[in-house]
Amino acid sequence: MEAISYKTVSASKETVSKGWVLIDAENEVLGRLASKVAFVLRGKNKTNFTPHVDTGDNVIIINAEKVKLTGNKLNDKEYVRHTGHPGGQRFATPKELLAKKPTEVITMAVGGMLPKNKLGDALRRNVYVYAGAEHPHAAQQPKEIKLNSIK
């Protein structure tokens, strides 16, 4: 019997090449945007994807205040948080949150689609969300991609 002539190559922290990606959230549906961003953050669009390694790119999202929600979610959906004090449960709708902190809506949606472990925490640090069209990452020369190009 002959020996196998190929090996499965696992990516490691040293062998991963991380790039910068720019995504425009204007007129995009929140859930679809978040799932595609999580896909790129995780690195599943790359050929060397390894489940336990951060193989994804750094993602810059601009125009966060112009994201859309379908149906009645703008008024009916509720985000729940707790202050840590007795009776400290607080509720907010996406409409209120988009008025106060438009970046938070996208950050929470993307974070909910990432793993809930140390790797997920590291991936959450690779997403940068900005309310307007300006961002301070021009030096990284991000490559702009359209959401429908991500499978």
C-alpha cells in the first residue's frame, strides 16, 4: 500500500495573512450585512480557513446610520441590557439606538454571529464601525468589497 502524498495544512497565527476590507452599509439589510461581515471576520472566504485560528480580515464598516431593518423591526425589536444594579434592566429599540449610537446596532448584530469564546472575542476586535463615510484607516489601504460578492 502506498503512502499518502498530501497533507492537510492547518493555518497558524504565523502563517495567516490578514488584509483590510471596507464595506459600505448604506441601504443594506442589517442581518444580511452582519452575516456576511461575520463570514469575512471568521475567514471562511479564504482557502486556508482553520476553525480554531483567526484567519479572517479586518473589516471596516462605514455609513452605519444608513442601515435598514425589514418589517417592523425598527420599532418592535428590543435590545436588553442590565446595569448590574437591582432593577437595572434597560430596554432599547433599534430606532432609539440608531439615533443615539448607530454603530452599536451593527456591532451587536455582528457579535451575535461570532463564536462565544476567546476566538470570538479576538474576532470582535477586528471590526471597526463608523457612522459616517469617513474612517481613519486609509493607511491600511482597505479593499472595498460589495456584499453580494461574498458567498
